[in-house]
Amino acid sequence: MKTLLARLKELRRYPSAVVGLFIIGILLIVSIYAVIAIPYPRAISLWKATGDEWLENPRLARPKWVNFLPGVNQPETVVVRTGQQGTKVVGADGKFTITLPFKYTYNGFPPEVTLFLTTKFRGYGPYVEMFWVTPEGEKIPLRKESLRGDYRYLLGADPTLRDYLGCSPLIGLFTTPPQRKTPTEAKPRQGNYQVVIEGYVFEEGSDFDAKLVVYGRVHGWAGTDHLRRDLTLPLLWGTPIAFVFGLVAAVGISVAQFTLGAVSAWYGRSVDASLQFVTRVWMVLPALPIYIMVGMFFSKSIWAILMVVLILGMFGGGVLNARSMFIQAKEAPYIEAARAYGAKNRRIIFRYLIPRVLPVLIPGFVNAIPGYVFLEASLSFLGLGDPSLPTWGKVLNESNIEALLQGHYHWVVQPALLLMVTGFAFALVGFALDRIFNPRLRTI
């Protein structure tokens, strides 16, 4: 009889299994990369962040790879700071000039333009005048302010600037005066732009810096959500979470069902009757309402959910399937020989009986993994998942309303595609294993 390892090597003879293993290998590499590149505390902190961590990201941006499509040239986010791309000149009389230049080469208008001003003073804040300079040299006045602290200027929401330009500032700032008369037909003027800030500081030691963010409509390799969070984070970290949840659930439930099935078949009589009764009662318990009650009244921790999944699954239908196989296996001659030389029941069950049947149950174990991955995603989609974890299901949960109503399909398609690819990969491997370990299905 071929050993288990020799049978597993037969997977190489099935192209579908090779494809499945290749996909699983890529997902494992992604999982390892996610854990190393973004440590768990950092990932949790970023996902729950509500401060400045994502402030430079646009809202609801599509993935930047859409710009690789023919004829697509959507704007990407441009960030200009003093001390880097920008320059700051301070005179002896306290007068200063900050210049923030940037090049705009896109076919679409930005969704937002924001100027962030940071100040340092004791009693009297600086006075500033801000200007927008177009590629043609037109100097558009923005705002005059006596700053009393850090300041955030949303150019697109300035009614005075709207009245001055005669159209939306997000269109008017990137077009010539004739185009502003017909803003619906206007196209952005590509070229070199500047934001110039002139002003005075009135105290020795006072300082002033600026940062300009021209937000794009595409950002990152996965886009962003309504909270400006880069969706690359949950797509990456959702991979190891899905693998761990699916693997632990599949291993735990399979081991429990194998063991209970072996015990039921070996001892028979009252033990068998009791286990079968409990199993049949357990099988009719409504799992989803139990998950909902645990999530609503006890805990939404992924570990609590995993524990409930293990408890509800250990007495599933797999116990009856395993029992039927063990009933046949216990009549084998080597089992009778073990009885004859006085082997204890525990030794017979765990050393002879379970190893005999285990290879036949491996395909079912592999096919069960994506089922538990989908279960975790489904619970998160229903709002019962761990809110602190960046998972595929959590992305789908938050995209349920925001994305579909506004047409941001990347927010839904990407995690759904990863779930489908994961299930497809394990299904390919599981079907091949079924052919290897089930003689009736062997074709080669």
C-alpha cells in the first residue's frame, strides 16, 4: 500500500491540482508578506485610525492600475511640502514667501484640493495671503488670514473663490478664463502650477509651514474607502486571517469528528447510541441565530466566533460519515490481531483505527477550509465579525451601501474576487485528492 506521502506526490499528475497549489502558494506568500511588512499592532492601528494617518489619501478613489487601461488618465494624488518640493524664503523683517509648485498632467479634475498650514508662535500668529498661479501665469487670489493656529483650507468649498471664478473652484483653478464660462465642457489645463503664500510673522522664533494636497481619483493598488483608508491593507491582512480561521476551524472540527466517529464505532452500544443522538440533535441546531446571539450579546472577537464555530461543528454530519468508515475498518485483520495481543482501546483507536481511515478523509478536510473562510467573511459582512480586524468580509460589510450606491465597484469586486479565488484553489486541490484517495474516482 502506498504511503500517505507517496499519494500526495501524485498531485503533480493533475494539472488542476498544480494550478490550485500555485494559487494557494501565492496566497501564502501574500500572508507572510502582510505579517512582516505590516505588523499586527500597526495593521490594527491603521485600520481603526481616525486621525491624520490617511489624511493625504482621497476618498473613494479607484485603484491606480486603471490608468494602465487605454485612454484612461485619471488624476493621482499630488502632495507638496515646504522643505521638500516646496521652498520657503524668510526675510529679515519677518516677511516670508512659500512656493508650492507641482505639475498636473491628467485628463480629469481633482475631487479635492486642500492646503494645510501649520504655525508656531506664542501670542501673535502670522498673517498670510494665498495665491494660485496657473501655467499661463494667471495669479488667482485665494484667501487672506490672520492665523490663530493650524489651519486647513478647502479650496473646493470656498464660496468666495467660487464667485470669483464663476464656477466650481475645482474646475476653475485648472482651466483658462474662457473655459470657465462653460464648465461642463471644460478640460483641465495640463502644466506647471504653483501655490504661493506670502505673509509676515510678528514674533522672534515664530515659524510657518505649508502642505498642499491635490487629491486624485485613483490611489494605491486597491483604491480607498469612504474613510480614506487604503484598501490594500485589508486585502493583504485579510489573507492570513482567512487562512488561519479556515485552517484552525477545519483542523479542529475534522479532528473532533474523526475522534468521535472512531469512538462511536469502536465502543458501540450505549456509547454509540449516545453519540449518535447528540450528533443528530446538534445537526438541527440553527447555527446562524447562535452566531448572531454570540456576536450581539457576548463578543465579536474573532477568537470567540472561532470557538463557537468549533463547538457547533464538532458534532456535525462528519461524525456519522466517519463512523460508517470506522465500522468497516475495525473489522480488518490487523485490528483483530491488536485485540489478540491485548492492545488497549485507546491505542487501537489512535494508533491503528484512525490512521487507517485518515487518508480517505483528507479530501473532505481540504474542501472544508474555504467553507470556513466564507463563513468568517459572511459573518463580517453581516456585521458580526471582529470590528478591529481588517478582513475581506469587513470590507464587503462597509462597502454594502457606500460603494454600490455610488458606483465604486472596486470596493466590492476585489475582496469578493479574493474569496472566489481562495475557494477555487482549494476546490481544485480537494477534487484531485478525492480522485487519488477514492479508488472509484481514479481515472489515471
